[in-house]
Amino acid sequence: MPFSLRTFTNRWSRKLHRWGAVVVALPLILIISTGLLLQVKKQIPWIQPPTQAGVSDIPSLTFDEILQAARAVPEASIQTWDDIDRLDVRPGNGIVKIRAKNRYEVQLDAATGEVLQIAYRRSDLIESLHDGSFFHDRAKLYVFLPAGAILLALWLTGMYLWILPIYSKRAGRRRRTDVQTNG
């Protein structure tokens, strides 16, 4: 039996689809479910606290004032700058967001220093689950990256398997038309 590239590609695509889907099932379920949550993080306060508005769009707080205001919030457990993951200054909203390492977010009025909101922020946790870094930095590279590559291959082979019958029908019609006109 002669070698047929089409038969080889068809078999390879089906095998990749069968086994690739099994290999990437768990990481893919996690990526899809967390991705869906991240898509609606601004609409669901449980995921990410809504951004408040301050009284002025010109920030005037010093870093010392920001730290003092953060220390006054017991939920955030902030005593020193080491307890803070990041600051997010939003001049347009007139606020400073303080993200504590324990995932609490404190929103301060950037002009007065008044605490506008204290809330637990789940979006960063969901994002770390989404990209695999929650488990380990190497999981991101050695599990989630290959899962993404296999998913791309599944999409490519799926498109091939979807287009193949359409192409075969058209080629069959052309052959029948050629036989009728030449025969």
C-alpha cells in the first residue's frame, strides 16, 4: 500500500485529538473556568472590589500618610511596607488602592486619606490559578504552557478534520462533473 500524506495526516490528527484532549483536560478546565471569571471581574464585586471615587483628581497624600492609613485597617494586617504587595494610584478616580499581601485591598481618597473601601480581592488569586503560577513558577512553564500549545494543536487539527469532509465532497463533485462532461 503506497504512502498517503492525507491518510497519515488524518490518522495523526485523530490521535492527537484523542490523546491531547486527555493530557490537557485538567489544566484546560482550570484555564477556561478562571478565564471566564476574569472576564467578568469588573462586573462582580466578589471577584474584584469596585473602584471608588475620591474628592479630587490631584493626589496629595505622602507615602507616610498612605502607610499610616493602611495600618489603621485591621483586616489588611499592614504594619510596614513589607506587608504591602503594591500601590495603585488612580488620579482620574482620586484614589490610591493599597493591596496587602493577604489579598485585602484598601482604597483611600488620594486627597484626604479617608478609607473609602476595604474588601478582599480575589482577582489576583484567580489570575495566578489561570496562569499556573499559584502552584509553582515551573508549573506555569512546564504544565500550562504545554497545555496551551497542545490546545493550539487541537484547534488546528480540529479545523483540518472539519474542513476535510467539505474538501472531499467538493473534489468528488468536480470528479463527477469532469466524468460527465468528458465521458
